[in-house]
Amino acid sequence: MGAHAPDGAGRDIVGSRRPVRAAELRLAGRPLPTVGRARIYTCGITPYDVTHLGHAATFVWADTLAAVLRAAGVDVVGCRNVTDIDDVLTAAAGARGRELGAFALYQEYLFDKDMTALQVSRPAHEPRARHHVTGVQQLAAALLAADRGYLRDGHVYFRGAGVPAAAGLTADEALARATEYGDDPGDPRREDPFDVPVWRPSTGDEPAWPSPWGPGRPGWHAECAAMALAVLGPAVDVLAGGADLRFPHHAYQVAMVQAVTSVSPFARATLHVGTVRRDGAKMAKSTGNLTLVADLLRDHSPAAVRLLLLDRPWADDWDYQPAALDAAAGRLARLYGAAGRPGGGGTGPEAVLAALLADLDVPRAVEVAMEQGGDAARLLLRLLALT
């Protein structure tokens, strides 16, 4: 993936206050002071299709958060998983007549190519679900031992009755979202509709691993719970992903981890990036309204695509229009012009970093950079990987 490495961005410009500015960070409207190191777990791809603009938004924002933290003097330990055990992936590989592992690796290659183009830094850790099957089994065993799980016909279920309320949803809202994401609340083996599988038996062509409960495969939420625990431990500073992952995926991932560790909260903050829509509907393969990153990069610079994604409040949903990308390219050109002006030192770089520490306020940081020019604009270009 990309060579972009913002670890030292701004060190020579921001000045002597840089090492202590991490105390100023706010995320999702709340203070997130960080000492020494920040652990960011970003929910990554299920490698069965090419990268669209909605996917890219999540990873560009997580990359930007890491760059801002580093500019404020914090070491960042990033983890972005690959969900290479998933029934959707199995079905996609089968439909194309491809072996599952080879198909997933090729799709991952295409994703990496897009991330390289967009200058998204490779995180320190990229766990793959197939390498953490034992961890999922250990998680299942721990949940059973704590009476937070139960066994039915080769399935290990997590007791999730309280998860919707913890996520701020009514039962009807939670049922609708769970069904949308392929869960089966009507499964008669479940004691409660909101119980979810940690381990499932496999049949036919479904991938399978031996377990104490028979051959099977992990449940989706349990995969991320096990990978996060294995790589980053019982707590993280930021849990990142698209807004559509808030429930059920992140809600159950968090609940499972907290159930076995008794450490709460699992995530000090969340970065749920707003949904990218087209023609009023969320970008999704099922609706056929995808805007692919690779297609955009044929006619526009990667920096223009990055600025399109970043020059807005990160939590807001928004509709993609081709004219917006042209506008982003024009705004980028003006930012380059500002960077070419002399001056812009003094408090300019400090003001740019202050805007980014204030809930990643990129629009404000861009305005400051254009007004101040020079050093301030050059710092912003580096922090946002727009060079």
C-alpha cells in the first residue's frame, strides 16, 4: 500500500507545543486526551468486490485521524482487519468459479491498489479472520464459561438481549437492522431474537475448521472481537468504521469483548464515518449505484478524491455528485496556490492543527490554510496527504 507516512508531519513547523497538543483532541464532540500511544481499530473490507467511494471514505478518515494524532506527538498503533471468512465472500467466489482463498487475495490486491493511489498508509496490523479462528473459539469458550453464551446444535450463541438498548435502539429498529445485515432473529434455536452466533456449524461447501462443538466457522461479530483482542488487547482508543456498522456489528463486537474482559468501555471513542449515497440511496452493490474509486482515478487526481472525501464533517451522510469532484479539484488547486505563497508561519500552523484537533474540522483547517498560505497551507497538505 501507500508510501505516505505522516508520522513526522508538522514537527518542524508546529513548534515546541506539538508534544502536548494531544490533550486538545476532541472526537464526536467529546474530549479524547491521549498519552503516548493511541490504538485505532478500523473495520476493514470483506474482500469480495472492488472499492467504492463509501468504502474509501472510512479508510481515508481513519488515516487522517492517525496523521493528526501523530502531528500532536502521539504514536499510533493502527489495526485494520480483513474479513476473509464470510458467507457473502463464499457465495461470490462460488458464483465466479474461484477458489475462496485465491479469490479473496485477488480482491484484497485490488483494494490495496486503490488505497495506495489514495495515499492511505498501511496500518501496523492487518489481521485476517482465517488466521484468528482459534481466537474466536477461545472467545466462544470464554462466553460459555461466563454464562454469556450457550450451545445449541453445534452453534455457540452470545446472549445479546441487552445490546439494542445499549446501542440506543428500539426492538423494532434493531430487528430491522439485524435482518438487513443478514442475521436471522427468527432462528428457533435462539433463546432471544437478539442473540447472535459466535460459532456456527458448516455444511456442504462452507469453509470449516475443527472445534469442540464440531466443524464450523466463526460468526461475523465474533471475528472482529477476537482480532481486536488478539492485536490491541481489551480496549482501544478509537473504533472506526462506516456509520452502517454502528449496529449490529460494532455493538455486538463491543458487547462480546466487554463480556469476557470486564473492561469497559472497549472503545474510548468511535469514528463512524457518514454514509456516501448516490441518487439518494446508500452506495451498495445490491442497488447498482456504486461509484468506484478506480473509475474516478482515471480522470481525477488521488488528492482531489481525498479532498472530496475530507472537506466535510466526517459524521455527516452525503450524496455524491460528479460536479462535487470537479469542485474539489478546483479547491485543491487554490490550496496549492496558497502553499506557494511566502510566509504563513507564526500562529498559522498552530491554527491549522487546532482546527483538526477540534473534531477533525477539515473545512475550517482548509480555510485557515488558504487565508494564511505558506507554512500553514503546506502543513495541511502534508497532514491530509494531498501532496
